[in-house]
Amino acid sequence: MRAEARARAVDKIASLAGTPTDLVTFWRSCTEVIATVVPHYWAPCYFTVDPASLLITSHFHEGLDELPAEVFAQEYYGEDVHKLGDVVRSEAGLSTIHEASGGDPSGSPRWRFNMSMGGDQELIARLRTRQGEAWGALGLYREPGAPMFGDDDKQFVRAIGPHLAEGARRAITLGEATDPEVPDAPGLVVIDGSWRVRSTTPGAERWLARLPAGDPDTGRLPSSVLAVAAQALQDGRRTTVAFARVLATDGTWILLHGAPLDGEDRQRVAVIIEPAHPARIYPLLMSAYGLTARERDVVKLVLTGASTAEIATALVVSPLTVQNHMKNVFEKTGVHSRRDLVGKIFFAHYEPRVRDNERRALRGEPSRGGPVVGDAAAAGR
């Protein structure tokens, strides 16, 4: 029976991930499902990360409106076991603090913070899509004296990880479409069963004009949008999401996601249109620190935890060349180590995003992804 309950829970979360909604609503809906099969203390802690840098962009923990600043200071500057970023970058993508500490977490500042909040055990799981992009992490906790997280618990969390990642990605993209912050924000088109456009978000027309086989003057939708909409409308189970990667008329790649909408009119579908590579970290590094294209490439790999040898292999250069680039990066950013570099970028450009998302969650506004851009980013120099 427990195996059947876990299978139903996985299917339910897959269904939730395919329904367009805001991020906090998605997390809350998933919390109800997770609680039915994995007993845990208080509530799950959900994080989103920027896939381009793996730095945290938001967190949501019911009843904890603001994560203490010392948590981020310890994550990015301190020595500790079981850091969230380490789990996200790891091969396994899932671990517990007791395993990471050899069974005795008492020396861990992270564990001591958890204990101060009433928790003892901690399980962290990476949220990565089937395409290999990490979009966040899930933290589950148990109080002192509770049974250890077992293999069944871990197997279930692994099974829902890709669905949680897809749901988080869709929720963030939807939020950026409905409340755009940057010029290349995603667009959203709502289409009914008669292939009529019911509504669009600001900027959607610009995206539609870049897709082939469409005619903005007559209102004819691009064939790729119609194909994704049709696929989404046919998927009554909502366990998968319609998806297409389309070459735009300007030679860039555009992603389309389609999902049916809830409501009295079941014959409606939301099609989200977004750039294939919305990595804001590159222009940020150029504008804020004046890094060259190759220096930006090196920093991006440093942020994801790559070693000098791994960076050299990825960029097809020598380790010495990588070290020379790093020396230049340190000079331009005013730091002396990789850890300081990661910490500076997080606190200058990502911590403001986390705090903005905390406030937005309290106001019922959609969450945003990626680093803060514009004036707030420049202020962190």
C-alpha cells in the first residue's frame, strides 16, 4: 500500500508541475502531497537556483517569511558540511546531514541552526529537469528522536525531483511573463479550443513576430504555437508538458511550453514563449565588472563548482591559461579567492533577488528568477 501511495503522490506532483501557476502556490500544493508519504518536521524548505550559476534565487518555507542572513553567510563563506550548493553540484544530488558528517553533525553550524529551529535531521535533494538543468533544491527535516530518512523516502524524493524542477521553472517563467522585469522577458499566450487568442501578456506580440509561419498583421498564429497548444490540449492527464524548440526568423532559438488551464472552460491552453538561453549572468558580469567574454566563461564555470582542470577541458585551453584568467578576474572584482568571488557575486546580485522574492511572496506577487539587474546590480559593485 505504501508503494501505491508513493506512486500516486509522484503522479500528483507531475500533474501539479504541468499546471501553470505561481511558484508559491505550486510549492504549497506539493507540500500537501509530500506530507502524505514522507513524514517530516514543520514544513519543507524549497529553494530555486539560477541554472546558469547555481546560485540561490529564492526560498520558501511556510511560516518562515525571511531566511536569516547568517544562513547565506555560512553557505557562501563558511566552512561546513552539507551546504546546499554542494549537494546541487554533486553527482548524487541528494544527501542527509548525518551521512555528510559521518553520523555526527554536532560540529556543523548548519546542524546547530537547524536544532535552534527545532529540527535535527536534514535531507537535501537537487531539483533537476530531465534535460539536465538544475532549478532548485528541496530540504526536508525531522525533529530529534524521529526515525532516520530511509531508502523509501530518498527514492520518493528522487522520483519527484524532476517534476518539482519542471514546475518551478514553469512557475518562474510564467511569473516573469505576467510581470516582466527585463526586455527579453517571456511572453504568454492563452488560446482556446477554437485556436483563438484569448489573452496575451506584455511583450508576447514581440515573441510571436519572431516565430516563423505567423502573420502578426492578420492575427494568424505561428504553426509552432498551434502545434504546442494542440499537444497540450490533447494531454488530459497533464503528466507531461508540450514542448518545442524553434529556430526564430532572426536565427536565435526560442522555447515554447504549453499546458492546459484549469477553470470552467477546459479547452484553454497557456503557451509560454521564452529565449532558449536566458542566462542573465553573462551581461551582468560584463556590465558590473568589465569582464571579457572568456573571463565570463571562466567565472560561470567557477560558480558551478568546476575545478581548474574541468574549466580548462570545457574551454579547450591550458590550466595555466585558466589561472591567468582567474588572476584578471580577481583583480577586476576585488577578491582574492574563488570562495570570495562566489560570495561577492551572490551577495551583490542574487541575495537582493532572494529578498525581493520573499517580499513578493508575502504580497502574493509572482517570483522571479536570475540575478537582479539594472540599478540594484550596479549598486553591488
